[in-house]
Amino acid sequence: MIGIAVLLAACEAPLNVSGVDAAAREPIRRSDLLQAAARSDEVIVVVGNHGLLLRSTDGGETWQRRVLANWPSLIDVTACGNGLFAALAAEGEVWTSGDGGVTWAINRLETEEAPQALTCDPRNRLWVVGSFGTVIDSADGGHTWTDHSRGEDLIFNHIQFLDTDTALVLGEFGAVVWSRDGGATWQGAEHPLPDEFYPLSAWFENPARGWVAGISGQILYTDDGGTNWQRQPTGTIVPLYALAPLAGTLYALGGEGTILRLEGTRWVRVEHGRQIRLHLRAHLNLDDERLLVGGAAGSLHILRAGELSASAAANSGS
């Protein structure tokens, strides 16, 4: 029996783990779930699951990988005008960097509610929105927070400052909340999103004109500040997780690698030619000609204007 065991061991091929080792050294991996991107001067930061931070200083051509302690679930990132980066963790943390994303410090949110999104306003204040109508801001880079929460049993999941004074919060049950005084006070809109529309993403060009996207490929448009909303046909039923403006054109990113381009009052699918099977969510304008997009399975691509101008219908001859 011993002789047979020795013979079998001698016949067994040695285990080759070189491919595994090489994959572990790559900055971007198939297990990465990329959630959001931000830029300050020449530094780009992309955040994702398990504390993932990707940093580039050459326009997204190469990346350096870092994982924060305790693997926080990073769900959003923003860059302030003063150079501060801030990354939001689902665990109720905001991680900040004042040196271009090289080092990061943890700041605890002064709320027990679940955070959903953050932004930095023109005054360099950080804002976080979340469950139970949470709206909080920090004027000192995340060290302390001021509570503006409305105490409503709904989830806020989007915040955008259109200018120094005008800000918009959207959320569950079609909630629309405006501030006209830089966030000092917030008022619910007279007209919520129709049919309790749950927004997954939104972008307002100005206080009157904006778009909101959600599940089942739905996009709503208003040109009167939300008094009236029109549904715009998209030709898809995949969830749409982000709206990305680039060089005067608006794009929507969603499930199954979907990218849509707004043409007039309808959306057409972009035939970008990339093998993206799962969803896209992260996005960032690199310049007027290039859009950085990222999402599940470590998908991170730079798409150029020429790629974004080709529609699936045109390429199919229909």
C-alpha cells in the first residue's frame, strides 16, 4: 500500500499557483464591486466593497490599490473644492483624505441611521443623507456633524447641490426636498415624484430641468422644477443606477453593462463594444471626450466620445 501511495504521489502534477499570485498583484480584480468615483486636480479615486480604494494620477491609465482597515463597505465618494476627498461607508463612517488620497482618516457619523449618499457643497461642507429622513452636514471635514433630518420614515438616497444656495434631496416614496438657502432649511416639494417612484439616480442641470432614473429602465424628466414629470422611453427594463452628463449629452448607466444616450426626448442604447456583463454604477468625466465607468466584477473602462456615439440600432442596421 505504501508503494502505491508513493507511486500516485509521484504521478501527481505539481500545483501551479502562478496565475493566482499574478491576479492577487493586479490593482483591479474580478471580485471588486466599484460604486463611485471622484476627482480632485490630477487625482482620481474610485471606491468599492471591502474597503477598496483605487487611486490614479495619470487620468485613469494606471491604478494603485489600497484596502482600508476593517474592510468598510464604501458606497460613495466625493471631492471638495479645497482638495478634500471623502468616502462614505455603509457602516456609518466617512473616511477623509487631505493629501490626494494617499492617507485616510476615519470619522464616525453622528447618527444611527443607515447612510446612503454624500456630496460636498460649494462651501466645502460634507453632506450625508440616509434612512429615516436623515440629512446631516459637516463644516470641519467630517469631525462634527449638524443634523437637519426631517424625521420621516423614508430613505433619502440622493443629494445634489446645483449651486451655493440650491440643493435637492430625493428618496423613497417619490420624496423631493429642496433647500434654497445652502442647506440651512429644507422644504418638501409640493409635487412628489409620480406613483411613489423610487429613484436610483438623478441629475439636475438647473433648478428647473432634471432627470430621475430607477428600476425597470424608467426615466422621468421635468422642465418646471418638478411640478410635472414626463416618462421618457428607454427601450430597456434593466435598473438604471447612474446619470452621467458629458459634453452636453446625458448618459444613463445600468444593469447588464447598459449605457443609454439621450437623444431628444428618448434614450438609445450605446453599442460601446466592451464585454460588460453586470451592472455599471461608478462614473466620472475625465474631460469633454472621455467618460470613466465602473461597476461589478471589477469593470472599469474609459469610454471615448466616438464609442458613446454609436447606437445599437445604428450598428444593427435598423
